[in-house]
Amino acid sequence: MRYLQFQPKGTGIAVYGYGQTIFAKIEFNFTVNDNSLALTFLESAPYQRFAGFTPDEQTREKIVQFELKLGDYVFKEDVTGTEFRFTSRLSLSEHPFPVGLEFPYSIPTEFFGFRVRLES
């Protein structure tokens, strides 16, 4: 499970999970300017294997370029074979986590939004 959640008031959460383990759950504030996304990482409490996060001068902010496209993206879930349709794709120039965090597998730079389950 790797996802981004954006709230209307400029707050959000970035989660990195794999299997049944959460490796990061980072809270942030964000602003959008043209095609850049400015993330300001916040103090984030421990959760499962995630020891928590306290930003410092080097890890407090990150600016990434983005492209948001509306479309029809259909994927089949590996485990259950269930198909889902997503109506948007967010592509980032680099991953949305603070510098210095390490994860067991790759960190995505592409996220899909507004999921709808397709009936077979």
C-alpha cells in the first residue's frame, strides 16, 4: 500500500506499506503552484514499524514537479483479480517522501485516484 491523500485545507498523508507492514506514515502541508507541488513535512507519530518522523532543515521541505491527467485507467488487483477503474493519474518528478527515509522496495512516483470497483 503506497498512497497519497490530499485534504481540501492543504494537509495530507503519504503512506508507504508493503505486505501487512506500514513503513512510513508522513503528515504534510502542501501548496500547488502551476505544475509544482511544495510539500512541508510535519512531525509524524510512530505507527507499526514506522518509528515516527521529526523533520529537520534538510528534510522539512520538498518540491516536486507534477502532471495530473484525467482519463480512464483500469487495473486488475493481483491478489483478488478484482478490476478497478481510476479516473485520474498523478505523475511526480520524484517520490513524495522526505529525503533520507529508506524503504524495502521502490517508491512510486505515479498515483491513481478516484477508484471505482468494476463488476464482472
